[in-house]
Amino acid sequence: MLARPVKAALTCVVATVSLTLAATAPPAGAVDGPAPDHRDRKAMQDMATAIRVTAKYVDEATAVKDGFVRRDDCLNDPRGTGAMGYHYVKWSNWGSTDPSRPTALIYGPEKGPRGGRKLYAVEWMVSDSDQDLTTKNDRPTMFGLPFDGPMPGHWKGMPKHYDIHMWTYKDNPAGPFHNWNPAVTCPTSSHTHP
């Protein structure tokens, strides 16, 4: 019977996600980033799904082959609290709150396992329905957490939107779901987020 092995494997992945969250919780005195409640079974299962479907993208070439479009502007926080990195966007996933369909993969300037950029995080983006930065009545949630925003687009042509980051592949001292990572730096010629 296949159901038992699948259930056992999922249980292991959920346990791993819970341990990862506990291990990546910000230390005392760090920026207090949000984190899902480890007792929230759906949040843990959704995180396990996101990790399972994105693990293959540690190979940058696989992401490009699967339709993630590489952007060459590394995003820095204008307040100097860190950076995000390089976004690879799959426009057909724009608006998704499905853990298996992220909008973007974020790579850093470090070298990955095959010489390309190194995968740092996964991101979901959803348009702000009224394109008004002062209203928040359409804020989506994932993993039991509200998305950040609404915010202006990160680059020309990108709509005002909400987003949520999951720093699965690079430790984020600010928290595994914080949008900026103080451990990431971009080259000096990089783009600063508005």
C-alpha cells in the first residue's frame, strides 16, 4: 500500500520544516521576523510542499529551463538593512498563493553548485487589487502569515503588490520570512528597491 510510505515521508518533511524553523528563528536582539506556528499543520505541509518543489532550483539552469526569467538587478534595501538578491520571475505564477507555484526564485551573487548563482529564497507575489498603497483589505496570507505590503513594484512595469519570502536556502538572521536579509549583500552597482 503506497499511502503509508507517502504519509511517512510527508511526516518526515514536516518534521524537518519544523526543525528548520526552530533553527532559523532569530536570536535574541535580532530583528524579530515573522514565523509560522509550528503547530499549524497546514502551514507546515505547505512549507514542505514549497521546499519539495523548489529544491531542484538549486541548479540555476533548471529554473531558467522551467520558465523563471532571470533579472540582473540585485535588490538592496535603501535603509541599509540587507538585500534580497536577483529575482527570477515566472510570470504565469504571478498572483499565486499555491505553495507549489512560487512567483519568483531569489538567487545571490555566491556561486551555486554548478557555477551559476546560488539559490537563497522563494517568493510569492500578488497584485494589490486597487493599486492603492494606503489600503490593505485584500492582503493575502500563506503559511499562516500575512504577506508584506502593499508596496511599489521592484522594477519598472511591476504593479503595486504584496509579497512573502521564504528563506529556505540561505539563513536569514532577521527571520525565515523577513523580506530583507542582512546576511546578503549585492555588488555596488546594484539596484536599490524604492
